[in-house]
Amino acid sequence: MDLLQECAGAERIGISGHIRPDGDCVGSCLALSLYLAKILPDASVRVFLETPPDIFGDLKGFEDIDSSFPPGEAFDVFFAMDTVPERMGGAEEYFLGAGRKINIDHHVSNRGSGDVSIVKPGVGSTCEVLFDLMDRNLMDRDIAMALYVGMIHDTGVFQYSNTTPATLEKAAFLISFGFDFARIIEETFYQRTYLQSQIMGRALMESVRFLDGRGIVSVVNKKTMEFYGAESQDFDGIVNQLRNIKGVDCAVFMYQTGPQEYKVSLRSTERVDVARVASYFGGGGHVRAAGCTMQGTFHDCVNNLSLHIEEQLC
Ligand code: 5GP
Ligand code: MN
């Protein structure tokens, strides 16, 4: 796909990603907006996202992200990044109403949507998919930083199995622009606030193993969230810590979103295809990292998940 050709003649271009935007989502939306603004200087290029975590505040264009989703906006071209349209929240209607709809993603659960779909499940991040659509000669330091953020977040700083020689070659090109990559990794990936650390400690302490220790689950309920003043972004990293525990094949982290509703994060080491488990419950994601929203009591949810995890462990 040729980005310039797809946007030829467009005056109003919109970009959005999924709700609860993460590093790959924010990075790919901002990198694309910076790139399009460069190759189409006369077009208006706007990014819409639910309020993103402020750890990404150093990325160029972050301040211009619109989180208000005003009604009645119309676009000649709209990009859905790192998501299916159903997970775009307030931007879904912009995408559906756009003259041309382009979906760029790497989730195995995304079957594609819109007029042009570039969905590459074998690629570690949407930022890496986007890198391949850009002309290296037109990249600059700001674009490189945004792409790099997405790549480190979705590959766990180049540790997960979705990291390939091609990923590292692209990352090498990106850091050649000279930004402080060590600081970006530290401040956006590893650093936690005191509050986040406390919640993580509590979640680890209260975790429960199932399936003879091959599964592990922890939950944070509404009351605890209110006590700490915690939001969804404060739980990042907990499920990975659970997965790191020796003997665990599949880790589950849940936080309460309603009286009988939980947001579920799933991670696996090498046996369980968690995208399959999450898809069964209406969610999606990747083979080793996926999520869904489930209704019922905590115990109902765990029992249902456990059945599907166990099926794959036999
Ligand atoms: P996380 O557990 O970090 O929220 O999400 C892990 C992966 O699964 C991410 O790539 C995320 O986009 C995807 N994911 C999480 N929840 C959902 C969901 O409810 N639906 C879909 N389709 N994907 C999800
Ligand atoms: Mn992603």
C-alpha cells in the first residue's frame, strides 16, 4: 500500500486506535500523523484517542491528541491503527463514515475492515507494520521516536517471541536518529509510580494458582481501585509479572469494570494460545497476549477461563 496514493486529494484525514491506548497504539497514531503531515502539507491530519497515559507526553503531537470526540466530524480518509473498529470507542463512527477507511494492525484476531486492510499478525507491533509502509528517507527523529515506543512496548523491549531480526534492524535504523532511547525505555516501559507498585505488590500477594500451578489469577475489585484511586493504566505490567512465575503456563489478571463485569488480561509462555481463549469470550489479541471483557462473578469468570486454558494444556 502506498500511503501517499491512498490519501491523494484528501483534505481531512483522521487517525485513531483502540480504547485504553497503549504504547503501540499511541506511537503508531502519532508516527502516522507526523508522516502524513509531512507528505501532505495541505491536508488537515488529526489524531483522536481516549486520554493516553502521560508517560507518552514526550512524543511530538501528543498535546494535539483530541480526546473529546466531537460529533458531526467528517473525514476523507480515516485510519484505524492497532485495532478493529469495534474497539475504537468514540472514533468508530468517524471511521465508518469516512470516504476511505484504512485499517493497519497486527492482531491475529483482526480479520480486517474498511477499504484497505494491512493486518500482519506475524509482525510484532503496528509500529513495525507502519514502518514498512513509510519511506525511510522521509522519516525524522520525531517519527522515529514514536515508532520506537510502539516497538518496545509490544515486544517487551525486544524480548518477546514476536521480535525478529527484521524488527531489530528497523530498531537500529530508528535509534540512528539519535534520540535518548534508554530514557524512553526506562520512563515509558519500566518506571512505575509508587501507587502502581503498591497495587502490583498487592495483586501478586493475593494471586491464586489453579490447574496445579500452571494457571495463575489475580483480581482487583472496584473497592480496591477506589481506595488507591487507580485506573486501568495503573495495572500495566501486573499480568506479565504473574506470567514470570516459575511453572506458570498462563496468567490471568482481572479488574472490575461493573457490578458483574471484569476486564481480563491473558498472557502465556509457550503453550496456550490466549488469543483463542480471549476470542471465545468476545475479545482478541495475540497468541501470547490477549484480552476480553467478561460478565459474571469473579469465580464464574475464572472457572470459564480455566476450562478453555486447560483444554489447551492437555
Ligand atoms: P492487555 O492485556 O495488555 O490489555 O491486552 C493484550 C492484547 O490483547 C493487546 O494487544 C490488546 O490490544 C488485546 N486486547 C485486550 N483486550 C481486548 C479486547 O477486549 N478485544 C480485543 N479484540 N483485543 C483485546
Ligand atoms: Mn499493538
